[in-house]
Amino acid sequence: MTLINTRDVEDLEALISGGAVSWPDFLSRKHTSLYEEVSFHHYVYEACGGKIPPNAYLAARWEQVSDMIGMRLFGQQLSESKT
């Protein structure tokens, strides 16, 4: 059994959506003797060469939320326009 928290789910989502891993194989390797004593986050970090991939959905959502906050508080978006 593997217990994961929200951060781990977000990391896994980024890996799968980016095509970096196949989830059944990736999760199965966590249970090998090499990784069994390592936390899931550290397993992801090590398996990805020391870099957690960015989660495109979270980045886009964060931009939307920050823009809503900016409009309500300051009357302008906080992020730069991408157009």
C-alpha cells in the first residue's frame, strides 16, 4: 500500500499528463527494495533525476486565481497578458 498526500498527487499528475511515466509501472517500482524506505515525494524526486516536473494545470489555475484576486483588490490582473 502507498499513502500519498496532495503534493504527491500533484507531482504524479504532472508526470502522467506530461507523458513522462506510465502510472502502473511508476507506482509498482516504488515498492521495489531500492525505494521501499523512501517517501513517495523523494521517490518521485529521485526517479525524475532530481527535478519535480511542473504541473501545467496548477500553474494555469494559479494564474487564474491570482488574476481574480488582482481584479478584486486592485482593479487589474496580477499576471502579464500572454497575448
